[in-house]
Amino acid sequence: MLLHIVARGRIGRSPEAELVDRYMKRVAWPTRVSELPDRGGREPDRPAAQGRRILLDEKGEVLASMAFAERLGRWRDDGVREARFLIGAADGFSDAERGEADLLLSFGRATWPHLLARAMLAEQLFRATSILANHPYHREG
């Protein structure tokens, strides 16, 4: 299953970009990162029926790492071909966009800068795939 991050805004050469790159390179599954301008621009063609759209949104579900991994594993086992994670612009997503999503995902009730949210998502993708591979990276108390 392809893990695809589609994010508004350019990350450029920054410490956050290094973190995203570091974690995405460690993910054993196919990955892709696409950037869109803050305004305008077109999302890559939406995933087919075998795809899932996940919006990072403050109104979303807060999933523990194990639950997130289980969700990805279930999608993979059900034949989902792409899990597309969207990070919106500063004003987030419209109600219509939220309604079209397969999952609204939140990293807690705090507001995170977009570049940090992208790095946190990359790390969680690595952590989830590591959990599914029984790799010792994840330690649960």
C-alpha cells in the first residue's frame, strides 16, 4: 500500500524537511510526498475506490500509535492501494472536504505548525509500519 502525504506549503530546506526525509526513507512500504502551494494548485488525482483519504484535522480522531498501526494494517489487508494523508493550509479544511474523508486524524488538541505536523506524520507512518513488522522501534509502557 502506498503511503502518500499531500501537504499545502513548501517545506524547502529546513530541519523539518530533514526529519520528514529521515522517517520516510525508513518506511519499508512505498511512499510519496507531494506539495501544493498554500492556495490553488490541484491535488494529484484522487485515489481510486481502493484508496483512503485521511485529513489531518483538529476535529479528527486522536489515535494511539497501536490503533493507527492497526487501522493501516486493516486497510492493507483489505486491499487498499493508497492511503493519502492530506495536510491543509492555515485555515484547514472545509466541512465538505471533511465529509468526503475516510478518516479525520488529529495529533491532539494543540495546534501544530504545518511543517511539524508533516514531520510528526512521517514519524507515525514509520512507527506504524514498524509495529506491523514487529520491529522493536515502538515501545509501549
